[in-house]
Amino acid sequence: MPIESLLILIIVGAIAGWLAGIIVKGFGFGLVGNIVVGIIGALIATWLFPRLGIAIGGGILSAIISATLGAVILLFLISLVRRA
């Protein structure tokens, strides 16, 4: 993986994790935690959205949106597990 792709992945993950933390109240993981949550959210969105027939588009903005939605799903699932 080229260094540019890795840098973009980290930036998109950080933004997506931060936005998901704002959307789902009560979750703040710091910079590294936000990056991890955003990257895992992007993986969830990449796996889930095509199976649901959802296509957001291409480009950096759509990557941030889909990663954020995936991260929100991840944080929602974490909150369900914590309550149980």
C-alpha cells in the first residue's frame, strides 16, 4: 500500500470516527480511537452497503460518509453489547 493511500485511510478514519462520536452521544475515543473506529466503520460499510443495494458514489466525500455511517453502526452495536 503506497504511503499516500495509507495517509488518506488514516485521515478518512479520523474524520469518520470523530463524526460518529458526535452523532452517537457518549462516545469519545481520542484521536487513535477515532481512527480505529472510522477504519472499522469503513470496513463495515464496504461489506454491508452493497448487500443492501446502497451505493453512495465515489470520491473522498462519499468515503467519509460511508465510513461515518459504518462507524455509527459499529458504535450502536457496541452500546447494545454494553447494555446487555
